[in-house]
Amino acid sequence: MKSLEDLKKVREQARQMTGLRGDQEQTKIIVGMGTCGIAAGARETMKAILDELNKRNLTEVTITQTGCLGLCEQEPIVEVEVPGEPRIIYGKISAEKARQIVSKHLVNNNIIGEWVIGRK
């Protein structure tokens, strides 16, 4: 990069690749990655979510991790927050269940009730 314009071009390309569109709200997925979550398989859950989002080319979704949520017996925990809707908290989410959350909840807007442990 040799100029401010070059930097602006790189920034705009990064925004397009990650789905950032200014102030537009995005769907968020938060995976509990405290030691209890990791011990219960949260890494595999996170990898499955990332893989499924990539397969489906879902770029308007932000995925992050958080520490322990205090519900160790429910780990791995996955929270899904769709703009304008309550946050859904899923418990005991394996890699296979994580893929189903992407396909059913995010793509088809169907909450998987039997896995829900909370709503905010």
C-alpha cells in the first residue's frame, strides 16, 4: 500500500468479504468456549458452524466465542441472535446439531425447540 486510497480499497474489500455493511444489523452466533465448553466439544461445534456457513455462502452472519456461561451441564452452548427476534440459546450442541441449527434456524427460520435452553 502506497496511499490512503489503497488502504480504503483494502478496507472495502474486507467489508464485502465479511458481510459488513455499515450500520446494518447482522445475525450473530456465539459459541461458549470456556474450559467446560471446550471439554464438551465446543471446538468441533464451532468448526461445524463455520464449515456450514461457508458451504452455504452465508456472509451476513457474525460468529464469535465467549467464556463460560455458568451452565456447564449444557455445554456446548450456542446462542443465535437474529435482528428483531429474541436471542435463542441452545444447549448440548454437537457438530451435527450445529449444522442443523444453521440449516433450520438460520436458513429456514425454524427454531429447534427441543434443544432450546433459554431465550433472551
